[in-house]
Amino acid sequence: PGAHGWGVPMATDIAFAIGILAAFGSRAPAGLKVFLAALAIGDDLGAVLVIAIFYTESIRLSALAIGGVALALIALATRKDIRRPGIYLVMALLVWVSVTLSNLHPTVAGILVAMMIPVRSKWAPEEFFAVVSARLDELHARTLTQESMIADREQQEALDRPHRATSGMRPMGQVLEQSLHPVVAFGILPLFAFFNAGVVVEAGGSALARPVGLGIMLGLVFGKQIGILLFSWLAVRSGRAALPDGVTWAHIYGGS
């Protein structure tokens, strides 16, 4: 918590780093972008855990109960394969408000909602191909024109079935991501960067000489380089991880 309330445990520096990599286009390996995105998730989860354990004085269970109901509705909507992003957005906002009123950090709401949204297709590829192939064969056997399906109900069904199958192959998480991407990329992310990148430095720079200022500066400049590079090396060295395709240790250090 800061002087003006809760600090936001979001990886602002990683968000800027991914933006810089995006400016390099294909010259920056895709694996490095994935690595930084995964690092941002781990960074946020760790920060949220610290706040939840050490900075939450009391929890309002009634508010959490309302958030739990909203999460259950999200899970039910995904189970029923409801594909209207607006429904999920309303439920997610309810979870966010409930978690905020419970005195937990609102970032927890994002984690909980994300855990409820499936990122795997509900259809097996074999089932998808079988449905699409059967309907295409059916349409080939009929006289299909630009107007024929208007009066031919069987042709309508033969056309609708592959459409529903294709829609079912797309995980709900992907549907929401594509729906919200313009708002997030051009609205929320710039606002997030604007509000979280502001650093107030007193006249003369005396704040940098204090323990908190020195800790922030040393942690961001040296701690990130040492920590990310060291633990990445240990993970690879232990055999439990491998460098992403096209990514070298120079890339990892640059990202760090």
C-alpha cells in the first residue's frame, strides 16, 4: 500500500518491454515475447499473494460470497457454451466489485475469472472434421446456389451445422480475447501505463538517497537482471525447462 492507497501489483516494466519488442516486429523472436508474458503472469501472481497474505487486515465474507455466485454463473455459462462476451463482461465486473469490497486486492478478481474461462476447445478435432465433411458432402450432392438455401431448410441446416462446429472449436477464452483486444490495447493498457508509470521525485533528488528510493532503483535496474537471468539459467540447467525456440541467453538478458 502506498500513501494514496493500494499499489497495483502489475508488471508495468514488462508491459513496456513487450511494447518495445512489438516495435521490432519479426526481428524480435516470438519466444521472447511469450517468455516475458509468462514472466508478467508469475510476477503478478507473486505480488498478489504477498498482498493477500501480509496486507489484508480483514475480509468481508458477504462480498466474497456474491463474487463466488458470479464466478459460478461464469462457469455455468461456459458449460452451456454461451458465446456472448457481454454476459461474461458483466459477470467479471461483478466479481471485480465483490472482491474489491471484500478488502482483497481487485487483481485477485482477474485471476479468478481467468481460471473460469476455458482455453481448450470443447470439440475433438476428429468430431469437428466428421461434422464438416458430412455437411459438405451433403451440400455437394444438392444444387446449391446463392439463393437456394433461402427456401431449402435442409440446405440451411447443412450450412448452419459447420458454422456451429467452427464456432465450437474456438475456446471461449480466445473469443473473449479477440472481442476485448481493441479496448484493452487502445484504452486500458495506455491508461494503465499512464497511471502506473508516474514516479514522483522530490526536488534535488533526495528521495533517491533514501532506503525506499535506493531499494526501488537497485531492484529494478540490477535485481531484475540478476534474478530473471539467474533463475532462468537454473531452470534450464536443472533440466526442468528449455529456452524457447529462437531465443538465446543474450535475448533472456536483454529481456531481463
